[in-house]
Amino acid sequence: MDILVDGSVPSGAGLSSSAALECSVAVGLNALFSLEMSKQDLARATQKAENDYVGMPCGIMDQSVSLMGQAGAALLLDCRDLTTENIPFDVASAGLELLIIDTQAHHALVDGGYAERRAACESVAGKLSIPSMRHLTLEVLETNREKLTATEFIRARHAVTEIARVLEAVTALRASDFATLGKLINASHASLRDDYAVSCPELDVAVDASVAAGAMGSRMVGGGFGGSAIALIKASDVQKTKDAVLAAFEAKGFKKPRFFTSLPSAGASASLIN
């Protein structure tokens, strides 16, 4: 069959453009051929396409939120069985914006960096005889430190602390506690930068400049090694934050970044044209 593709999600910017393409095609085919596949099955199928055809050993988060997201909500996803819960995430009524900063340091995740980090976590799970990082605590990790390489230890530490931050973020969102959410976002970037080592100078400058300009929280998004950062900011501070990031990039001699604003939106849908 012939498929015409048009889109506005920039590729290589860490904004899940591959998942957007996979899921839009899958939802369209599901509707066109009356396949009656569930969103969970579509998520698994699109992940398999990226794993097996593209050669990128990604997880299933991007595909799941591209299919199951709802307007005004964050998606809490359990990757073990793809159960989900929508958590209210109404930044607009709180006078806030999510500013997306495309560093234009475009990344390609098929070059091995992402796969190496996933392999490190899988190695830790094997050495500690646990199914996944979900079954690991910091205490157990520290106790078994001598069984791991230094790199494996810090990669696992990121995974364990990030899982904890997700649950703390859910609590903060339910309480509309955006100050705490911002602190968690900042801590997440520090862990991604230092323990998981998937940031880059452009991302760090974008994050640091946003926080210095008053952002409540800022972090890289996507698989890393380039791409985009997000900043949770007051809606009245959008231009101020943009100016701060632009000035910081110019001072470093980096390529001029691009900016987008975003609100939590609904996932993929399809309609048949008669």
C-alpha cells in the first residue's frame, strides 16, 4: 500500500518522532482494516518495529504515551503489563508552561550509546538475580556494590532513583505541588547527566540557563546525546527564558536553539475519509 506521511514533530530532537510515526501508521492501519487491536497491542507492535526493523532497543514508553495519552494528564505507565493511570497535569490553570528547547544537537540512538546503558542495567539484574530494576532498592544496590563494575553501579543507581522520582512526581501532581515537581525534574537531569551519562554540553547549558532564569525545573528528554530539554516555567516567563537560553548558547558558540510550547494532549487517533 502507499502511505503519505506529513508531520510537524522534528526528527532527531528527542521528541519521540519515531514513536509518532510508528503509532500514527499503526492506528491508521488498525482503523482501515478493522483489526480491532487494543492500544496495548499496538504499543507492543510499534515497539517491535523499532527494535527489530530499525535496530533500536528502545522501551515502550514513547509508544504507549503516543497511543494512550489524554489531554490534561500525564500517563503513569507500568511497563511490566502496560497498565496505565492518567494523572492530572494541568499546567495552564496554574499559570505555567512547558517550554521545549530543541538544542539542534541532533542525536541518533542507533549508534550504541543507548543500547550500552540498557545492557549495563540488564547485567546488574543478572548479577543480582532480579527480574528488572523495578525489583532493586538503593540499599540492596549498595550492599552488592562489589559484584558490579563502577559503571554498572551508577547506571543502576540512576534507574533506581528515577523510578522513585516518578512515584514522587505522581504524588506532587495529585497535590498540584509544582514546586516539588520542579525539584524532581532538576534531580532527574542531574542523574541523567552524572549517573546515566546521556546528556551533552548543549543540553546542560539549556537546563542551567532555564533554571537560572527562574524555571521551576528543567531536564533533558528523550534518549539523550543531544535533542531537547524541557523547562517548567511561569507562562509570563516564556520570553525571559528563551532570551536566557539564546544568550547562553551564543556565549558557548552553539547552534541557535529552537523553542516550542506544549500542553499534555490526547494520543493518536484515526478517522476514515469517504
